[in-house]
Amino acid sequence: MNVSNGNMLGFAGALAALLLQLLAAPALSIGGAVPNFAIVFVMAYALVRPHRLGPVMPFALGLAFDLASGAPVGSMAFSLLLISIVVARLFEALDNDAILVPLVLLGGGVLAIELIHALFMLAGGVSASLGDALVHVVVPCAVYEFFLGAATYLVMHRFAPRQTAAVPTNVSNVR
């Protein structure tokens, strides 16, 4: 079995996110907003390693979150898988390493994941209105996870091994 640094970063980060979600997340709630470390790690990993993100890690972490939280099974797995793949492909297509691009994609991705998950929860029988869910759950959790994800992205971006392209990625790199 060939284990590279990229695989080890993904596996160790996913394991740390799962342990943090199970052991520390309830204690880290701020005003009712409980962080979802699966979202934080998968979105940061999707931005640091967009070409290495496959469907297994987002699905497995989302499914573990669903089973641990009592949410409808598959709701977080579906939303995390869908949005993380879209964000990774968008980041690759934009081909821009300026700090604003990954932060905008991170914020939009986290908000989309929380919104899709809330829609599944409402469809699954949670007694709340969409407005209440947005104001009291989706937006506070998305903001909290955005800041945690931004910090995680910056740390991972700094310490992850760099991937150098043998061929220029776009025409502006050719001199």
C-alpha cells in the first residue's frame, strides 16, 4: 500500500475532525451554534488539495456526523459531498491563489452545506419554520464554521506539501 503525504494529511485530518466532533464540539458551542468539524476540515481540504479530493472522505465524515447527531442518515453526507466537490472544482477552474478566492468559496460552501442540511432536517420532521432555521441555526453555524474553516485553511495551506506543475496551468504563466 502506497501512503503519500497527501493521503496521510487527509486521513489524519479526517480522524482529528471526527474526534473533535464527537468529543469537543458540544463544549465549544457559542450561543447555540455548535461547530461541525467535518464541514470545517472537508472544506479546508477541498481548497488546499482540490485535485486530491475524492468522494470517500466527504461522504464518510458526513455519514459519521449523521449517525452521531441523530440527523436523517445521509443528509450531511449528501450535502458535504455535493458542495465540497463543487467547491474543489470551482477552485481548480478559477486557478487563483489570492486569499480572497478560497475564503469566498469557503463561505459560500459552508453556507450552502448548512442550508441543504437544514432543508433535509425540515423535511425530516423537525418542527421549525424555514425562517427560524435560517436565523437561529444556519447562519450562526455557518459563520462559526467559516472562521474555523478559514483558520484551518490557512494552517493547512502553510504546512501542506506544495504541488508543482510540470506544465503551466494557464497561458499567463508562460513567458
